[in-house]
Amino acid sequence: MELKNMLHGGDYNPEQWLDCPEILKEDIELMKKAHVNCVTLGVFSWAVLEPEEGVFHFGWLKEIIDNLYENGISTILATPTGAMPHWMTAKYPEIMQVGADGRRNLPGKRHNFCYTSAKMREKTRIIDKKLAEELGNHPAVVLWHISNELGGNFGDGSCHCDECNAAFRRWLKDKYGSLKELNKAWWTTFWSHIYTDWEQIHSPVPNGENLLHGLNLDWRRFVTYQMTDFCQWEIGSVREYSELPATTNFMFFFKSLDYYELHKCMDVVSWDSYPFWHKSKDEVPVAVKTAAVHSMMRSMKKKPFLLMESTPSCINWRVSNPVKRPQMHMLSSMQAVAHGSDSVQYFQWRKGRGSFEKFHGAVLDHRNKDNTRTFRDVTEVGKRLKEIGQKVLVTCNKPKAAIVFDWENWWAVEDATGPRLDIDYVKTFLTHFRAFWEAGMDVDVINMDYDLADYELIAAPLNYLYKEGYAKRVEEFVRNGGSYVTTYWSGIVNETDLCFTGEHPLKEVLGIRQEEIDAPGEEFANCIVYHNNSYSMGGLCEIVHAEGAKVLSVYEKEYYKGYPAVTRNDFGQGTAYYLAAETSQDFLNLFYRERGKERGIVNPLSEMLPYGVTVSVRKGEQDLVFLQNFNDDKVTVEIGNQWKDADTGEGVEGKIELVPFECRILMKA
Amino acid sequence: MELKNMLHGGDYNPEQWLDCPEILKEDIELMKKAHVNCVTLGVFSWAVLEPEEGVFHFGWLKEIIDNLYENGISTILATPTGAMPHWMTAKYPEIMQVGADGRRNLPGKRHNFCYTSAKMREKTRIIDKKLAEELGNHPAVVLWHISNELGGNFGDGSCHCDECNAAFRRWLKDKYGSLKELNKAWWTTFWSHIYTDWEQIHSPVPNGENLLHGLNLDWRRFVTYQMTDFCQWEIGSVREYSELPATTNFMFFFKSLDYYELHKCMDVVSWDSYPFWHKSKDEVPVAVKTAAVHSMMRSMKKKPFLLMESTPSCINWRVSNPVKRPQMHMLSSMQAVAHGSDSVQYFQWRKGRGSFEKFHGAVLDHRNKDNTRTFRDVTEVGKRLKEIGQKVLVTCNKPKAAIVFDWENWWAVEDATGPRLDIDYVKTFLTHFRAFWEAGMDVDVINMDYDLADYELIAAPLNYLYKEGYAKRVEEFVRNGGSYVTTYWSGIVNETDLCFTGEHPLKEVLGIRQEEIDAPGEEFANCIVYHNNSYSMGGLCEIVHAEGAKVLSVYEKEYYKGYPAVTRNDFGQGTAYYLAAETSQDFLNLFYRERGKERGIVNPLSEMLPYGVTVSVRKGEQDLVFLQNFNDDKVTVEIGNQWKDADTGEGVEGKIELVPFECRILMKA
Amino acid sequence: MELKNMLHGGDYNPEQWLDCPEILKEDIELMKKAHVNCVTLGVFSWAVLEPEEGVFHFGWLKEIIDNLYENGISTILATPTGAMPHWMTAKYPEIMQVGADGRRNLPGKRHNFCYTSAKMREKTRIIDKKLAEELGNHPAVVLWHISNELGGNFGDGSCHCDECNAAFRRWLKDKYGSLKELNKAWWTTFWSHIYTDWEQIHSPVPNGENLLHGLNLDWRRFVTYQMTDFCQWEIGSVREYSELPATTNFMFFFKSLDYYELHKCMDVVSWDSYPFWHKSKDEVPVAVKTAAVHSMMRSMKKKPFLLMESTPSCINWRVSNPVKRPQMHMLSSMQAVAHGSDSVQYFQWRKGRGSFEKFHGAVLDHRNKDNTRTFRDVTEVGKRLKEIGQKVLVTCNKPKAAIVFDWENWWAVEDATGPRLDIDYVKTFLTHFRAFWEAGMDVDVINMDYDLADYELIAAPLNYLYKEGYAKRVEEFVRNGGSYVTTYWSGIVNETDLCFTGEHPLKEVLGIRQEEIDAPGEEFANCIVYHNNSYSMGGLCEIVHAEGAKVLSVYEKEYYKGYPAVTRNDFGQGTAYYLAAETSQDFLNLFYRERGKERGIVNPLSEMLPYGVTVSVRKGEQDLVFLQNFNDDKVTVEIGNQWKDADTGEGVEGKIELVPFECRILMKA
């Protein structure tokens, strides 16, 4: 989609205030004051749009869209399937999900629908088509917002009803062709689990089968497949009347749905970002996690994404919900932009008076109007986006490095029983991502399906599962000159969680042989020496033999003292590194800085950034360099010469001082 | 009810020993030795009273009541609905509760009945009437004990069966008249939750709706309403033959039932007190909690209450169950009396040989007779009650201060999502109560419905929900000269959990404007300075603006440094104080001592009591001053002149020494 | 069963590799290299043996057994009921268990069958008979392995279906004859729980009755009874064609099944041992626990047992799974032998490629062949067993001391509500067992049914429940000269959990009277002085009066300071000791060393062993003394003269040095 301005605004739920026209009027006045130029409408409006089956009320919505449009505010229009009206759940209980305990949900909450249900699809098509017919060509409407935070129904988002189980079996038949192939792929001879009839297959449930990893993995794939299919169903419905692009809003590391699949049916990627700022005085872990998801969203389509929801002050569903400190709202908004967002949108414009989210931060609260710090913070962000927008919209980050993060690997490595049960793939991924972040090196986040040739340096931590053909593509990548880093517990299983037998699939590339993997307790923590410094390690320690590789560092303790811990292997034109154990952050910071340097991947400002400071670059004719300070303290950064401030146009050089939580945007002078 | 003596005795379950006449004989001998003058009979006797449907055996019970009466021991007679006989649950499964998971309970345990069930009511009426007819006019019987610890069935006491859901809908129709009003009150437009048919409404359950706070709140009100209705049904049943007063035994901060409602159908309030003495060496937290409930029980009817159950030695259901240390039994018994109890009753007289409570402390154990410390402790309490009883019975505590503790607020503030999820209303209430306790100032515990004009000083901590008309009554109270203290997170929502929009309902009275509320993590803890001392604070910190109020103290840290933390506003003839943040115990102790002094509320003995020592006063022609030492150490208290010991009649003055765990009762000389 | 060699081998699952003949061939070559002489076949083979109902494939299995036999490897043949084929669960859902929540399981996992189900028994009989007919007289087959780890279905192994409930009622009728007797035994008058019809009785479930301890206890007995009956059913089935001995593999302190009952239908006891080696640097707690179970297995039949499963490297289902350190595999294998095992078997020979146990340690892994440390460790064990085997097979441990560990007591004491809810019977038992282990004194582990006259010293810690006649047999034992040690919270209830009234059942023997039992919190921890040293105590402290007994030590603190904590009573020719409180390990070590010395029970090597070192003796014409070092450090032990090394035949005397994790086997020179 092509934007004329950076979007600023957010979810707007005027249906809650239809009996308060003075509120609706005040909303528009204050939106303009806050430089809001785009709102999302209709997310939970089904019960108002279709108050009885087959009875439709669109007039109120049209009127609101008109009013907004007249005041320069465009609309992102949501299909209303995020929550179902009571008349529908009462009449068609089969549209509600069935949990893993076999019990069908009762009406209530959100996202409570079965994505397989024929009846749900029928009712969805009707309302979506109506909506598109009535408003899908309104000049104010710029984007379809399909449903809402799909799968986020306080469970894992999957449905275990009979319709879903039947669809799962059909999906398996398509995939495997015969039970013989399926039994082989799932290794069902173990524990006498051989299926002799397709009807014997059931979704994984606690009081039935849930230890057959191949089944578990295929079930998760099916859930993503089916949800994507539902999404396409909705898009197909609105497309009957409207050619507008479509998105759906993603969530923070949402394990249940493989977003690398789901995004494919979307025109633009968007997500809802709710970092836990001020959890502790050290904001870096939170900044890193948030940067990682921003980067992933951008990497999906290698294009700018939309920040679809965020809070201007606090959220309400954590145990303790601190308010954003001064400047944090600006910084966190700019962080999104720095990593590729072309918008800063909020949930929500005005706090509702009742129910679950009434205390979620919004631009307007219950008690005040524009006389609050939050309103002023929002206004400042709106102003800056407006002023800097044209420079930003023509750029995008284009890193030469990437980290592999793959949902199928995530599912498999955490479902595996052993060598540890507490393997945390996201956490491990984040330690590698953080090394890039601390060095101010932009990095893409891709899954195993992406073209590796786009990069010079690729890291694939904890890459337990290898998709069909992946090893071959990595081999090609390294042979052609790429730098590849991988770790312990990689290349263990194929796509159906069957262990590879014999050599490591990348044996030649890595130059090592794996013998054992130890999961030592805390008292058995190990360490390595690298460039004369000692670095602690633990969690998982693989015992490998260098068979071709050069040993860069060895274990210092335990019976595997002296065994390789870090190796390097030259292969073809490129190089492959192997980290045999879980290594500490400080080691990874050093290690990836070296790998970056080898490839000329550095941040353009400064070799060593102060703690808590990072740099992202949106590239274009004129690169924009976002210098972000996540410390609640002043810091000084050496940036060299020939820079100017993109906001003010003033020259900057030498030492630049950042105030607490400041984001400066620099351009070449 | 009018008592001739302080009651001393407890639950007696002779039906367990009907085949051991020597035990029954021994019981009476030992009761007399222990100065027992009143027992509770029949609590779990249904299966013995009606061994088959329609077959009644009352002879054994009458004989026991007769024997006791001949020996000077009166009877509190229980209706047997605390547990249901197996023949009944087998024949009428619909009388058993249905859990929030939709599953009907199987027979077993206690309190397992549906209070709506027509069949349960039918069977209850039959047995209650029979009981009343047979024994309700026996000269030994002094009180009806309706059922037992209502709602205490190891769950939350509520039933989700179809009969209950139907009754709930009727109750809602009565309350709201129309779905339009209900939808408005519950703000159902949010998340498309608009009800279009009464039948769509279901009790809150985990796999259905439970995030609609208005629904949750009304469901809790309904549960109390329905349980009260059941209770009245039982009272009505026994009243067909007997005019005796009735009670039911309440429990320790039992969230499921609003006792301020339930007590209304009772003639006298009673409760079962099981404090966790000797949990740690510092007994004060436990003493405070217990004192708070005693005070609440007294405040309900502003009359003496009955301590219906307590243990003479240990209980059996905590992880570790210490035995009462020497003197603790006397002290804890006297503590009840000090706060308004006219009885000390035990569960139970004799340990049963089997099942769940066989190791619960009782006057008699399995292995010994009167040759135990416990028996001697009980005997001493009995003796003292007998000797001091006539002086006590004519008195009652009559404080000029009150703290608001309201079940509806409790439900609402802990159900709200934000600003913290771990808000603990009871804990917060207890920090305020403790400030009074440490100063030895008696205080009533009332809900929002009570007449405020009875008091000079009222504290309303964490008063999130305002009942209809409450703000107006507070305004009146302050205008007429009262002192009112309230805190952060007060006056937020109305009775259906809808946020008030615009100003605080007590804006004029408090003189402040609320802007934000911060829920800082531990690293962001704040503090205030008050009278030159620093006091820590945290948890919740409101950012308010003084608009009329005088600022007594400000925050010392964070971005709201310098903002008001403690304010005072003169309004009409009175004064209103506002505590903008969760404050520490030491601050509250100082703060309320000041507020007390302003109003002439002090304890009659000593300005500063030693730690762990408190004072309660039962007022009458001759005030009785209970001086209680909760330290396992000697302490010395300065009491001034003109006192005498109420037990011995001897004069006491100047310094008085209390031995460990001692309670002295003083009168003006 | 008579063995010609120590068994070495383990579970072998070739049905997973039938399409890889080269693997099957390699297996035999490598088995021979690793000195494997016995494998277990068929554990989870039902789906391959009977791929469709009534269609049987035995050829593949016979061929494998033949091949193994030709290569000198014998077979333990398993009945395949450990897991059920899908065709069977699909056709006969009634064979699957019903959980305590009343829901029938779906197919999947293991051990998921109802042991009462008539259909399950029918299908079991068919396959077991077929198996016995086909292979039960094959010369290679040496033992029947009935099912697998009975009850180990990730729950507590019990089934709550209607068939089971009906069988439970029949079992109760047999036991009690009348409801009157049952009501009395279960004390059902309490809480009005009187049963008036057998049909009212239901297994204990969370949403029904589960606080009636008599019911709970009888239900557990019934589960063991019914599982034993199922086991006998299987044995009866194979015995129609085969006279081979039978076993089933037991597990680590498996609470759900009383192994002292279940073993009775077996010819030889076997178990699966998975200690958590390298959990911490101090391996002693793990070594002690493992030694205790080894000892229990041996004590059941007072004969050698079989170690049926163990891992040669790591397991996979703990949170972290360390690899066995060098020498640990030899030491842990020899530990089993030292306590009476005549085998060292593994789960499993070769890691499968898929599903739950693919990362469980095996002799062969996915990536390597014999070029691993694990393979070499296994080979060394095989070699040593072969060389030392003939000397070992003619011996068995024959201790003069025993500790009582009784499943019925376990169930009862942990189900009781009070005086603590966290009573851990196994943990308490292990502190007593450890005192023997640290002194290097072999000890049997028996339940209350064994003949006490076989021993000179018997310890019965936390012996809450007394079986019928037990007190009398203890009295006899002491009167005839035995030493008996028991503790607080002993002799409290009879077999149906009814408290004994009046005196302690062993009053005369112990010479004490119990008054109270305190469960003090941590701040109230107590201590005793014994032989001038102070020893801490806590958890449970009984207040007793010495009435005949001599007081050896008293409490030093709390209101029971000066009351007896340790007593000794001479009775008849013997002596009874009473420990009134939970005592620390160091005290027990001293105390039992004294008791041993009094009876001439010492280890033959050294009075004081270094920490982490123990001694076990297999007695025979030539005693074998196993000296085991569980330290990852060298230690020196003074052993005196006249010893020789059983492995090498070389003389050893004076100081002997053990390397880390070494086990030396000594014989008299």
C-alpha cells in the first residue's frame, strides 16, 4: 500500500458512545489537536452492525467515517469477526471453539470462533460482503483490517471440534497420501501407535495422545493452515466489492500461528506492540525484544510495516502496569519507525467506561481531556511524524545480516523431550539478536524458507529442525562465500521430527562430529576462554570432535575439558562457525561484532556504542540514522563528522549528547 | 437474644458415639469439670435424624439434650443442612451443586447443595420443621444454628446449574427491567457483547464469559441474595414451631458471601475464628486480622456477637499446625470478648475417631481425658467467663471511629483488570485497621450502607466502587463536621463497574484532581517525607493535582517528584484527607494517631502502648478495659491511676506488668 | 529363576527397524562387541504382532530371537499390554481408563487400559496365549516380562470407570460383609456420610468424596488388588503354553501400587532404575535413594533381583538431563549388583528416530556406532559382569537389620489432614535408611507383614498406621530380645484410619504416654543435646511423658523444654527406643551406629567410612564386599588386612585408595 503520510491514530470505538453526540464531537476536535490522521473502526462492531440475524445497521458507521474524512482523518476498516454477537452463538453453538479438554466454549470473550465451522464462514461472508459493499469504496477507507489478533482467545487459539478434526485428517491425507507414509513419518511403531484407519487420528489432547511429536507438529501446521484459510476467506469476501489492501494485526511472539505463513495472504504486515517498559531500571532487554519483533515484521515482506496498536501510557493486564515515563512514548514510537514502521497507532483513542479494557491506557481517559501528560506526549509524536514523514516514507532498512527464527523449529525444539525440558527458543534467539542490537547493526529476522543469497552473514541459533532442502541451501550459501553461524542442538531432526541418522546434515560445512550433549545442572557450569577472556556457559554443552574445523576455543571444565566449544571451518568461498554450547551475552556480543567486521557490517556512527544505545538505519536516497538512547540517563556518543539532524536540519558532529530516552534522527550533512 | 451467662462450650457430635454410652456419660462429667454450659448439637446429623427418606429418629437427640439440661448445659440446635445424607443425593442428584466447569458434583464432603434447587428446599423444609416441632421448644434449647459455614464447600460456594441460571436471569430482570438497561449498565457494546435475549445470559465461567465485570459483580450479588433467601427459607421453616432466635456461623473474610447482607436475616451474629497463632514469633499480624473480624461481627448489628467456634489447641488443615502456647488460649478467648463476643465456643468437644477432622484440636483427645494441658486451659477459660460474666454481659464496644470495608467494593476492585492484578483489598484494609489497633483505639468496621453520622472519624481505603448515593452521604458527613480519610484508586466506578466520567465524585470534598495512576515495579519504589521522617511507599502511586486541598506531603522520586502524596481539605465543618499512594504501616500508625487525637479518640490507658499490646473497651455503666499482650514476653505498661482489676477487684496503678500472652481486664477504681 | 551368567543387555525394539536389515545386522555385531547376552523383546509390539483384530504376525519376532540366540543372546519376552493398538481402542473404547474427573481417556500414550475391563482381559488373553504358544518354549527365551511399568500412565494409574466402581463395591462387600461394618470402619457418621446402599459408594474424586480417609485407603488397596489380579490374568494366559518364570518391572517409589502385594504373583522381582546422578556435586542423596530401592527389591523375596532398565548415559524427561560422568556408569551398575541385582539391563539398545524417547540415552545413538564413550562404558560393564559373574551369582545380601516401609502407612500418613499437610514418608524413611548407608551397614526394607524374628534390629519411622496384629508382633519381637526403634506419630490409627483410643498400642513396650503433637514453624525450631552435642530438630515435636522409659535426651526449647525427646525402654529381653521428634541426619547417623554396635552390626572394612563411601556385602561361601565411592574425588579407606581384589585376585591391605566413582570388590584373602 502506498502512504501519503506516516499514519498516526489508532483504534476508535464510537459505537460505545452513540448516545453521547457531544463525546463524538469532542473526539474529532481533540484528534485534530493531537495530529491524528487515521483511525481503525469496526473491530468489535458486529453486534451493532448486525443487531439481529440478517438485520444490518451501517448508517452510524458511515456517518462517522464521513465526519472523520471531512476532518482529514482516514479509516482502516475492520471486519468484525474478532468477537461474535450473542444472537449468533446462541443460535449456532457449533461456531464456538472446542478446547483440548473436549468441551465446547460458552459464549463470551473474544476470538472464540471455530475457523473451520461452515456456519461461521457463512455468517462471516455475509457480514464482510455487506461491509465491503457499503463502505469498501468509501474514499476515506485506506486498508482492510481482517478480524483482530487472530488466535488470541486466552488459550492457544486452536479448536478441537469434530469439524476441525475432520479437516485435519483431510489435510494429513493430502500431505502423506497413505497411512503407511504417515506412520513412517511419525515413527508410530514406537509405543505401538500405528494408525490403521484415518479416523483413528485425533488432535493432540492431554487425556489422549500428545507425546507423538510428529502429530503435535503437524497439528500446529494445520492450525496455521486453517487459520490462514479462514483469513483468505474473509479477504475473498471483502474483495467481492473492494480492491483495498488487507492486513491483520499480529502479536508479540505468538507461538500458535506461524506468521511467516499467515502474512502471505496479507498485503501489508502490521502488529500490536506492548513492551513492558519500566519493568526494571535496565530497559535493554525490553528494547531488544521489541526491536526483534519490529525487525521480524519488516523482514517478512522486506518492506515497511505498520505499528497497528500501542499504548500512549500504560497497559492494564500485567500484574503491575507502570505508566510510560517522560520521553518514553516518543522513544518507543520512534523505535518502531527506526525498524521500519510507517505508522504509530494506539489502542485506543478513548477509554471505554466498562469491561475488560477500561483501564488500558488511551489517548483520552475518563476524567480529563487534553490537560494530561499523555495527551501532550501523543501530540508531540503526531507533530514529529508529520514533519519528518516525507523523509521517512521513501526509506526502509536493508540489512546484510539475518538471523533465522522459524516457527516450525520453535514448535519442535520446545516440544522435544530432552535434553532439557525448559529450552526457550525465543530467549536463545534474543541473545543472538541482542548482540547485533548492542553493536547497532541492523539485522533481518527470517525463517528457513527465505533466499539466503540476500545476505552475507546468517546466524541460525538452536536450529534443531531442518526443513527439506535447507541443509543444501546453507551449503550453497557458504560455498558461495557466505558467513554462517550455528550452534549446539542444530540439524537434529527432519520436518516430521525424525532424527537424522549418521552424520550431521552440515558435516562438511561445519567440519565437526557430534558425540554427546550434556545438560549440566548449575553446579556444573562451564566456561571458555576466548581472546584471553573467560566467558561462562551452561544449559547445554555439546561434546563434538573437530573433523576439519579449526578450534577457536575449548571447554575449561568437566570431563569434556579441552573439547572444542567454538570452531571455524572454511568451506568453498565462505566460512561456517559452530558454537557447541549455550554461551553468555558478553561472548556473543564480541563474537558477532567480529563476524560483522569481517563482512563490513557496522553501524555508521560509532564503533562502540554506550550501553543501552543502539542505531538503526532506514536506507534510501538519503539514509536516516536513528540513534536511540534507552537509558533514563544522559549519554554521550562519538559520531564523527558530516551529520545533520533530520528533524531540525542543523549540523551535528563530534560528541553528541542524548537526554534520557531520546531518539535522534541523523542524515549525512 | 438475652443471655444469663457468657456461653462456654462448643460443637458436640454425640451421634458418632451412640454405641458407647460410657463415652456419653464421661462427656457430661468432664463438661461440668470444664465449666461448659452450652453445646451445639445436630450440625451434621441429617443422616442420623432421617436415616431413610421420611423416617425420622429424634429420640436419641432429645435424650442427650435432656441429660445435658439436667446437668445445667443448654443447647444451640443446628439445622442439619451442612451435609446431605447419601440416600438424598442418590435419589435427587439435582440438589448437588454444579461447578463453574459445568459439571455436577458427586455426593460427598459438605455444603454441596444448590441453594436454588426446589427439591433441596422441599427436603430442607421437612427436616427443619420436624426438628422444630420435636425440639424447638425444649427449655434447654436457646438458639437456632442455621446450617453451617454457608458456602464453605472447598470451592467458592456458588452453583452454576440451570435452576440457578434461571433464577439469576429472573433476578436481573427484576433489577434492570430491560435488556437495554442491562446492556448499558454492563457496557456490553465493548467486544460486541450486547445481549438480545435474556436467555443468552449465563453465569461467569472460565470457558465462557468472565471478563465482563458488570456480569461478574451482579453474579456475586445474586449468589449472596440466593443464599440469604435459602437461609430465610430455613428460618421460616423452624419458625413454624419455634420462636427462638437464629444465627448462622460466619467465616474469616469469606469473599463469596456478603455478610453485611446475610446477617440481616439473623437475630445474632456469630462466627468461627481460627487464627494462625504461632505462625511466626511476631503474633501482631494475626492478632490484628482476628481483631478486625471480631470488630466487623460486632459492627454488623452494633451489638455483642457470639464466638461460635474456635480451637482449644490446634487446627489440622494448615500446612503446619502448631499447638497453642501456654496462655494463648486464654488470651485469644479474651480477645474475642474484648471486641464484643459474649461466648467462647469450640469446635469441638471430643475428637472423632475418623475422617477429615479427627486431628482438629478438641477439648478431649483420643488418648487422654482431663490429664492434659488443653483440658486445663479450657477449664480456666470457663472459670474466668463464669466469674467475670455478669460484668461483661451488660457492656459493648461503642467506637467513635469506623473503617469502611465493603464486599461489593472487594469484589469489584479485585476483579478489575488494572492498574495492578494483585490488588489485595483485605490486606490494604488491615494496614488501616492495624493503625487503630496499635494505638488501642476501638474502631467499627462497616460497609457503605451504614449511617455515617454515628461516627466522628471514618476511613475508606481503596474505595474503588461508590454505591449509589454514597458520595452524597460522605459529603454530608464532612460538611457536618466529620473527619474523612480516603485513598488512591477511590471513587472510580459506580455500582455496575462503570467508570465515572469527569470529576471525582468527591472532587469538592477532597479538593484534588486525579491525572494518572502508576503501578511502579519494586525498583521504582517511592517515598514521602512527613513531619521530617521519610516513609517508603509503592504498589500504586496516583498523580494528582491539589485543586483546593492543602498539600501535607509530596513524592520524593520519579517523574512525579513534588506532586501531592498526602492532602487535607477543609470542607464545611469537617475535613477530608487524601492518601494518593499505598503507604507504609509506620506512616499510617502516625497518621491515624493524629486523626484520632484531633477527635479525642484515644485509648483510656496510655498514649503509647508497647509493641504487641492493645486495648479494647466494652462500654457500659462500668467500662471494661481489656489490656492484651500479644508478645511471648513480659511488657510493662504505664496506665496512670485509679484503676482496679476486674477479675480480682484489686487496685492497680502506675506501671503494670503483663506476663507473656496475658489479658488483664481493668475497671475504673 | 536360575541364571548361568549375570545378565547384560536391555530393551531391544527391532520392530522399529524392520525395513532396515543392515541395522538389524549391525545390532547383533555390536551387541557381541559390548558383551550383551540378553535382550528384552516385545514390550510395545502389539500393533506389529496383531496389526488387525485377529490377524497375527509372529514370524519377524521369531526370526530375531533365532538370530540373537545363534549369537549367544537370550531373550526376555514381554507381553505387549504396555500400549494398545489403535484398532483396538477405536473399536472398544471401554478398555481405556476413566480419570478422576469422570472423563474417559482418548487413545494414546501408554498404560492407558482399564484393568477391570472384561473386553481388555479378553483381548489380552488372546494375544498373550498366542505369544506363549508361538514363542513361550523357544530355547532362547528365559523369562516372561508381563506388561510394562504397570500403572505408569502419567496419572496415578487408577481407573474410575463404571466397571471399576462396580468391582470396587464387590471388593468392599467381600471385605466388610455389611454396610454397618463399613460405616463403622470409615466413621461415616462424621459429616453425615452414612451409606445406606452399596450403590452410593463411588471412588474418591475431587468433585465428590475425597476426604473420607477410610474410603481413600480402601480405594488404593483395591487398585493394587485389581492390578495384581490383571497381572495374574496375564500370567495365567502365558502359562497355558509356557512354564517360564515371570516378572514385571517396578518403578522408583511408585505410590499407586503396593509392590509388597504385587510382587507376590511374580517369580522374580525386577525394576527400572533412573537415579538423578549429577543433580548436584553431592551425589550421596541420590546414591542413598537408589540403594534404598535396590534393597527393597531384594528384601521382597529375600533373593537377588534384576535391574531391568537403566540408562548407559542420560535420561530425557527431567528438566535438565546430565550425561553420566566417566566411571559413573560402572559405579551405578555395580551399586545395583552390590545390593543384590544379578543383571545390568538398559533402556534401550538403540535410540529410535522419533517420538517421546528418542533422546533417552541408549547404547547406540543416531549419529555414531561404537566410537563413543557410552559404548565403551557399556562394554566395560559387560566385560566385568562376565568375569566376576560366577562369584556373584552364588551370593546375596543377608542383613540382620531392617527398616519398615509400608505402602498402606504411606497412603494413610500422607492422606491424613494434620498435624502437617506436607508429611513426606519417603523422605523420612530415607533419613533413617541413610544412617545405615553411611555406616556401611546393609539393611533390609520390609513392610509390616514380614516376619520380624529374622532380624535383630528393626526401625519403624513415622509408623502412623498399625496393621491388625502388628503391635502384638512387635511386642513379641522385643520381648524375645529384639531392638526396636520407632518415632513420633506412630501407632495412631488402625487399618481403616480410625484413631486408637486410650493408650498407645505399644505403651508397655515403649514406656511412654503421648499428650500433644506440635507442628512448629521454622522460627520455632527446637534442638536436643545427645552425648554433649546439640542436634537440631523440627517439623513435628511430640510432647510425651516417660512412664517407664529412661529419658536419653530432652527438648531444649519452647514450652516443652525438658520433656523427653529420646527414650529407651527395656522390655522382656529386648529394648525399645522412641524418637519423639523429627531429628536431623547427623543425629540419626550417630544413633543408629550405636544401635548397630549394640547388636554387632558393622561393616567388615572400617569403623568410620569417608563421606560418600559405603559398603555392601553379598554373602555366600565367599562374601563379596562392595566398596563404593560416590565422590568425584579420590578417597582413602582403612580396611585392615587380609583382603584381596575379587576382580584381579591381587591382595589388598591397609590403606586402599579409590579413584573418583570407583567400586572395588573385595574378598577375604
